[in-house]
Amino acid sequence: MDTMENALAAFVETSEAIGAMVVGRDGLVLSRTEGLGGDVDAIGAIASNALKMPESLAEQLDAGKVVQVAIQLEQGLAALEFLSDDYFLVIVAGADANLGMIRYAAKRHKVKLAELL
């Protein structure tokens, strides 16, 4: 039987990310992979708050729902990908990350991850 942890591990392997986690709109972490540094509970809460501005922008532009938010960092990449209205994927990748590969992996694994919610 597939578990959320197995599905996240498969996503990380495909995307070559450092780690990933599934977070609720409330900022609570539902599941995560190993390899994520820092306080994962704080990361979940911050990621939840980070979605508010792009969602406000999308609303003002009358452009539909936010699908993905990518944040380029000096030493890597953080991406947020919605799995449902209530849950999203937080992806953390290194400086050599390929955003195209991360987007491909998210598209490939998104349905399975959403089914496990």
C-alpha cells in the first residue's frame, strides 16, 4: 500500500530535490521527507503565509487560482505546489536545481499525492 511518505520520497527522487513536505493551509505539516534542514514546523507555517500574497495578486489580476510559487534563493530553490484547495507541497532544492525538472516531477506525482490526502 502506498503511503504519503513513499509518494513524497518518489517525488524527491524524480525531482532531485533535497526534500519535500505536504502542508495544510493552516501551516501544519502533514508529512515530510528526510533531508529538510531547519524547523520543519516553522517552514510549514511560513510557507502557508507565503501563499497569501501570490493569491491576492492572482485575485486582483482575475487570473484564476495560484498553481505554483517558486522562490529562487542564493543557495537553492523553494517551490510551493498546490495538491488541493487545502494542501500544498513544499519543495526544497539545492543551488544546482533544475526548475523544469521540479515542475515535471510535480506534474507527474501530484495526482498520487492528492489521492493520499
